[in-house]
Amino acid sequence: MRYLLALVLPPFLFLLHSCNKKDTFQANNYQMTLRKDGVKDTLTPYYCAIQPNTITPSKTDFFLSARSKDNSVNFYIAIQVNGSFVPGTYETINGSGTYPVIADYFLDQGQPSERDYTIDNAPNNPYGYFTVTITSIEDNVVKGTFSGNYLYDRSYNESIIVTDGSFTAKRH
């Protein structure tokens, strides 16, 4: 038993010592806030990346995903640009059928009650649009804001309004 403890305890202590409180604090600074139908919500970003598109390397993809603590809400933003992805404003092009910005708001993803609200043109409504402003890109952090007029679930003919969004996300 002592030998087992002698083998297990040093690596555990090393691991415990290497966990820096500063890193833990910084992880808590990554968040996304938004208003869904006027009600403020806070989500936790869990993946953010900027990388060349695998099919068309001349294009660059930005991807951000965040979720609620209970995983009942998952929100995704994807942007594709020609060339490099830099701070600036990116938006859907109303009525063109071109969507360089995609936003998806899932409720109960993967469950029978799943709802998928996305940029779409709902019947008897103006064209759907979504705008994302990337305010800064650093080596390991991306910050920005976002807003739209509505996201639409075609399967259930339901819309939600997502506005006043902001995020600070760890870049992977």
C-alpha cells in the first residue's frame, strides 16, 4: 500500500501544484451574454476557432459555440470570409441567399423537443439578418458583439429575437 501511495501521490501533487489559480480565474472570464426575446441570458463559450477552410483554403472560417450550464441552450456563430479573418463587422446579405454569417440557437439539442432557430426568411416577415462585430482577435482570445432581427425554426414556424449579444471566448 505504501508503494502504491508513493507512486500515485507525487504525480497527483505535481498536477495539483501545476493547476494555477490564475488560469482558473481566466477561464471564468470567458462568457457570452445575449437577450433572447428581451430576456438577458449568459452562456459559456466552449469552442472558438479561426482556421483555413478545409475545402477552399483561400477562405477562412470563424466558429464560436456556447452553451448554458444545463446544456439546454446551445448557440453557434459561423462566419466564412475570403482571405484572412480580421476584426470588423460581418453580416448576412439581405435577400441575396448569401449567408457569410450563420447563427443557430438550439433549445434541447438532440432531444425530441429540439428547436433549431437559425437565420432564415420567415413567411410574412422581413428578410432575416444577423450581424457580428469582431472587436479584437488576440493569440488566445476573441471578443465581439452580435445582434439580429430574428432567428426562425422552419419546422415549428416559430421565431425568436436575439439581440445585444457580446462574447469573450478562448481561441483554440
